[in-house]
Amino acid sequence: MKIDVITPIFHIDLDIFKKCIDSWYEQIPIKKLIIGLGKKNPELESLLSEYENVYVIDQYMHKTLGYCMMELISAIDGDFFVYLHGDVELTENWFERMWERRVLGILESQKNSKTFGDVAITQAKKNRAYSGAQLIYKPALETLNWSDDFMYCAEDLVIQNVITNLGYTYKKVPIFHNHYIQENKRTQDKETLLDWQWRALIKYAYPSEKLAVSIVSIIDYSEKMWEKKVDWEPFANETNSFWIPLLRKRFAQLQKAERLRRR
């Protein structure tokens, strides 16, 4: 049995990536390794040519991971696939252990704290999705239709929200991978990034208390940081009006708490 692997890449450290991709071929029976290349990188393409069954998709024109993910998923054969970040090194028997525990949904392994520090320990205690190394049941994602640039640094949250609302499973397991810290190079400025994040959550996710807290926090931070009103309600009314009652309640609670603090 062989399985497809998808990996979107924009910024990458070649030394780290060489260590990671070697581990993929050692641990996974790869049918196709489908790489979404976000910008020209002759050195990376030269390295990829040394491996078998690599398919590179030109994604230079895409601004965010949303478009990239949709395109990569459409290129997959079979019901299951592996989704890896380019800075993930797999541990011994990673795929065998994941496959034994596979679910109709997403099975997520966890970051090794030795390479990711205390952040990994904190994330492991949360039920929040953190993409990096996942075994995914493709039919669970068939309703995804990301048609704009909003899906930036929010794809894992939205995917978890959508599949669980559709009755599929999202599960973390005590199987670990090494996730290397690389220099954070965003493709957008922080104001744009945060604007896209709250829009993505409203447009593509089902309303939930947990995500409502995230949306309100993002908007509140943005308004205070850039000293201008974020007019979220017309956007919600146009794209996913089911969010409006919950967000109104959350903003009212926030305003009440701020009034109490000022007393």
C-alpha cells in the first residue's frame, strides 16, 4: 500500500528540508509527493529532482495557503493522504503507528518539544488543531471551497471546525514528530494578516463559542493597534449571517468587561 503526501512550501531552509524529506521517504510508502511551490527556488527544485515520484505544482500566483491547499488536495489519488509541513521530520515508524490509528477525518501527531520548545507542550494540551503532520481522510474535506485569500494562518482551525461539524473525527495522538523552528517570514503585513484571519473564520467556519472568542480577540486587537473601527457585521451578513447573534453577544461581554475595568 502506498499513499500520497502533500506539502506546500514558500520559505524553506534547505538543510532542514533535506533532513525532513529524507525522513519522509524512510517512514512513508510514498506514492506521490506533491509539492506546492509558492515561489521560484532553483536550489530546492534541484534537490527535489533527486527523489522519486515528486510532482511540483507552480503556485507562484497564490497569495495564501487556502488556494494552495485546495489545489494540492485535488491532485491526490485515494481516500487517505498525509499532509506535512516542509520543516517536519518524522520519527521511527511514524506512518505505521498513524495508519493503525487512522480515523474517518484527521489524525494529528504532535510536535516534539525538544525541537519546538515549550510551545509544543502547551499545544499538546489543547484540542485546537495544529497542522504539521496529519493523516487525513480526503472525503472529509470535499465540502471545502476556499475561493479567496482569507485563508491565511487559519486553515487548520477552519478544517477542524468544518469536519467535526459534518460528523467526521479530529483526533490528536501521542505520536510525535520533530518540527523545526524557522525564521518567520510572512507574505503579508500584520494588519492584512489579521483582517484575513477573522474574515476566514466567519466566512468558512461553523459558528462556535471557541472561534467566536478568537474572532472577537482579533478584531479587538486590530481596532486598538491601528485605531480604526473594524466593521465586521456587514461582512458576516453577506457571507455567513449565522455568526451575527453569537458575535454580538461576545462583543457585548467584552464591552461590559472593559467598562468594569475602567471603574
